[in-house]
Amino acid sequence: MGLEFSGLKNIRQVHPGIDFELDEDEFEPVDFSRNITQLRHASGFADRAPEIIDGAWYEYDDCWAPDGQIGYSNYSQWRSELADLSGYTGSETDPFHELLQFSDCEGTIGAAAAGRLLKAFVHFEHKARIFQSTSFYRRYTWFHQVIEFAAQNGAVVFH
């Protein structure tokens, strides 16, 4: 078991019963031909996605997720290395703050926070390529891509 995450591009809220039908448990859309998902804030981190209505359903144009998942301990190690790479001090103005100080298992990062994170990913790209190990850089590129999707009026979803 591990962390899975996805980048959604061009999200817009949809309304169950009006825009689509849910199954009898009201858990999944009945029509899987549309890209629809429910977005939730991570407990204590609603500020990472203030443009998202917690629990609302959203349609999206495109989605990208890495092929596989990251074990929770590997994700924790990767975030620690990312903090070292960027010189993270814990300040809200530090690069990668929205990702480093976030739930390690669930929640949503919205487009505004993703836009700030994207600037950091671009800025530290060269340093990340030569930093630590190939597994660090592989995960760096995964997150860079999902953040890039989310910065385009989208969201990063951790599940």
C-alpha cells in the first residue's frame, strides 16, 4: 500500500442529479465515459485549495498520474530530500512549502498553490537532476508533471 497522486487539468464543478447520476451508494458516477471525481480538502489544509468546495464533484479535461505508487516511507524520505535540495526552513515563503507541509496521504492542492509549486519545480530542475539519486529525480519529475497539470486550472489529488 502506498500513496497515489494525480494531476487534473481544467476542472469545473458539476452537480450530481443535474449533470450526472451517481450509483445507488452515491459513491461513483454511473457514466464512466466522463472524467468526474470528488475532491476533498486534507484535514487542516483547506488553504492549499481554497477554490475547491470540499466534497463537491468536479469534471476535468485531462489527468496524469505516475505508473504506480510511492510507499509512504519512500514519500517521506523524498520530501525530506526535497527540503534539503531547496534549503527549506519551514517558512511559508520557502519553495515547496505547500507540498512539504501537507498531508502525506490524502487531500487536494488547488491551481493557485500548484502555480507557486510549479515555479519552484522549474527553478530547482537542474539541481534536482544531479541531487541525491536517480529515484529522487524520477519522483521529482512525477510531481513536476502532476503540478504542471494542476497549475492549468486544475488540482493535485492525493489518494
